[in-house]
Amino acid sequence: MKKHAWWIFLVFTLMLLVACNGDDEEVTKEEGNKESDTTEVAKPQEVIKVGVLASLTGALESYGKQTQKGFELGLEYATAGTMEVAGKKIEVVWEDTETKAEVAVQKATKLLEDDAVDFLVGSSSSGDTLAVLPLAEEYKKIMIVEPAVADSITGSEFNPYIFRTARNSSQDAYAAAAAIAGEGVKIATFAPDYSFGWDGVSAFKTAAEKLGAEIVLEQYADPAATDFTSNLQKIVEAKPDYLFVVWAGANSPWNQIADLKLQEKGIKISTGAPDIIALQFMQPLVGMEGFTVYYHTLPNNKVNDWLVEEHKKRFNGEVPDLFTPGGFSAAVAIVEALKLSNGEADGNKLIPLMEGMSFETPKGKMTFRKEDHQALQPMYSIRLETVDGVNYPVPVLIRELSPEETEPPILN
């Protein structure tokens, strides 16, 4: 009996060991399956969002669309076609300000709150831009100002989150004054009656008077007006040597200046050479010497060569216009800043990295001045000439004006 009981015990023990071993194998298999089922899932790629405010409709529509084309090409160039920086994808959200300050504020708020953008860019109008500046500071987001030029943007209304790739009114003024001002020269000015015009004339007056010129009359007109006769008559009566005109928009005064024969009355006209659409109305000004921010044949560098070639390819042979390189430069500035920060878009971390930052653009090298974040940049002294095959007066280079020559005063 004892021997029989012993065998029963031994068989039972063996069965138990087999069962336990089977359970362990099943557990091991289950754990192995779990391990194979839990392969690491790739994280979604991080994104940098840029919100761009532009006049895609309204009085400055052509400016907004030039900025848009330039910005998109600039991102492509700066990222070598990847649309990525520091491993992060760049996404762009466009909003139309309609060239209305109240709309610009609404659209900027939407970009900051609903779209949660990391950067703001814009806008075509100085009025729109001035209305949006406080939001950049409130939300602590870097705003690249392009192409608005009012001095007050980097002057009295400046805040540390604002960086401007666009030139300002003072840079225009120093270039313009160098072209015509001198000891005893009498100059009248004509400009639209809003911040762009006021700042442009104020800066020109300062620069021209330093060179010994006298400003004998200042005339301002409704920026939406189409009849400037009364303003121009007052200028004729003042008998200046030059009329310096600051203007933006399609409703330019050139035809009425020609109709009133100001140049035949001994008043020479000087202005900044505008975009191509406006140049088409400046046939009466052939021979005029002035300045320009950009014309596609003026800069001599590889970035501009790329821009001109790619723009022609993609837009039916069209060349980049006055504000196209500005949009391009704004995009380059963002990418270069993100390279310095290794993709960190925090405004407070970017500010010290961007102060003094230089970057290559279609106009050549730009540098954000530390004191007011205004980009110092080349400008161009030009003469309007007739060129075969071109249906508008062409800005021909007299000489490139260095960033040092047109460096504006610090006004903030």
C-alpha cells in the first residue's frame, strides 16, 4: 500500500509540474505578444504656425498679393524646399485684413486664439499694422512687420516683440533727400492724409532740411480720393523747385500732375519708383531722378537671381514686384531665427537671438538693429527711363545706397 501510494504521489507531482510549466509558457507567449503589439508609435511631427495678415482685397490688394507670393517663395528658399526647420513643419495661415484696421484686429485675434500661431506677419497697411501691434505684445508672439512703413511702428508704438523687414519712412526719406535736396532748394510735398503719408513727409522734411533745403508747402489728400486738383493748384502757386510725392495705391496723382503740366511750369517731380502697376501711369515722369525700394533688375546677388527665375516660372513669366522681396525677406527672417533657437518659437527666447541678426535677402544683407528691431537694408538711387519692349518707365540704377547711408534715426 505504501508503495502504491508513493507512485500516486509521484504521478500527481509530475502532472502538477507540467501544468505549471505550461502556464509559464503561456504567460511568456502572452508577454511576447504584448511586446510585439506595443511597438513605439511615431509621434506627430511638431508644427510651427505662422499667421500672415495682408490686404488680399481692398485698396492695397496688389501689395498684399505681392507679399503673399514673396513669402511663400521665401519659405521655400530658406528651407531648401522642405518647409521644415529644426525638424518642425512650417504651416502658414493667411488672413485678409481688407485694408481695414478693425478687421485686422479681428483677424489677428483669430490667428492668435483659434489658430494658435507662433508668429504674426503683416500688414500691407500701416494703419492695420499699428492696430495689431499691441496684440503681439499681449500674446508674447514675434511679429514681423512687412510691408508697412510708418515710422511709428518701430518708433512711438514699438514693443519688443516687433521686428520689421520692411523699410520705414525715414529710410525712404533719406534716399529721396539725397536725390534732390541741397542748399537753398525749395521743395513742396504731397502725400495721403494718414500715417503713411504723415510719417513719410515728416522724415523727408527732416532729411532735406539737414541738407539745406526749404520745405515751402505740405499738402495732404484723402487716400481714397481721385481728384487732386485743389492740392496741386496750391503747389503750383507756391512755386517750388521740386514736388516730392509720397503715395501708395492705385489712385495715384500722376495723370493729374501731367494734365496740370507741373514740369512745364518749372516744378521738377521726384518720388519713390513704385510697383509696376503704378509705373504704368508714370510715363510723364520719364527722366525723373528719385529712389526705389526694389526693382527686379537692380540687386546683384544669388538670392535675387533665384527669386526672379522662380517667380517667372510659376507666374507666367511675371517678374517679382516692389513688395515681393519684402515677403520673401520676412519668411527668411523667421526661418533663420528658428535655426538659431533650434525650433523654439517662444517670443521671449527669440528676441535676444533676433536682435542684431543678419540674413541674406533678394536686396542683399539685412540686419535687425538691436535698439528698435528695424531692418537696415540697401536702397536704390534711380532714374526713370524708356526701355524697348517695356510698356512703362523703368527704374535704372544710378547707384546702390548702402544700409549705412539710409540708416534711419532711432525713434522708440
